[in-house]
Amino acid sequence: MKKLILVALIGMGLSLNAQSQCEGKKHRGAEFSPEEHARRELVKMRDHLNLNDQQIKEIEPLLIAHHKEMMAQKEAAKLRRTELKSKLQDILSDEQELKMKEMHQARKERRKKERLEHREHRRKMVEPKQD
């Protein structure tokens, strides 16, 4: 039973992540606390999986801990990126920094284009064919 719940949690997390990316909203849900994220996920699980009160009591602390850990990892990664950027600025010349920013911008645009193409492809796969 616990394995089933774990699989459901992972599936729900992946589903929620995919939905937020598909809607095209940058940093959707970033303003919510870990407890709020957990509550929202728990409500969806309760509705879709018909959880009983005992299951909800057992799952809620797991979800809160998971979301707290994810937020901590996100903040740590953000700090590491900031530190790396600072160190690179000390090493690179102004010309090299400019070129690096251009490279990052080109990569960002390429990824955006790929996401749009992927969304369009998925949309075509889901839409019924018209004769």
C-alpha cells in the first residue's frame, strides 16, 4: 500500500510539474509555502484516490517534508548559481562576459522554441483527426 501511495505521489508531482510548464506561466506556484503546496497536492490526491482520513493523516506530513526539502534544494541551487556567476565575473574579461551572456540568451531562445514545438506536437497528437 505504501509503495502504491509513493508511486501516486511521484505521478502526481510529475503531472503537476508538466501542467505548470504547459500553461506557460513562469514560476507558477512560487509564492506558496511548502505547507500550502502539500495541502493543494493532498486535496488532489484525496479527490482522485478517494483517500480516507487515516491515509490523509499519514500522507500530509510526508508531503510537507517533501516540499520543504524541495524548496531547500531550490534555494541551495540558486545560491550556487549566484556564487558561480560571481566567480566567473572575476575571471572573465568584459568581452568574454558579453559573449557568455549572448550564448545564454541564444540557449534560452532555442529552449523556448523547442518547448513551443513540443507543445504543438503534443496538441496535434491529442486533437481528433478531422476528415
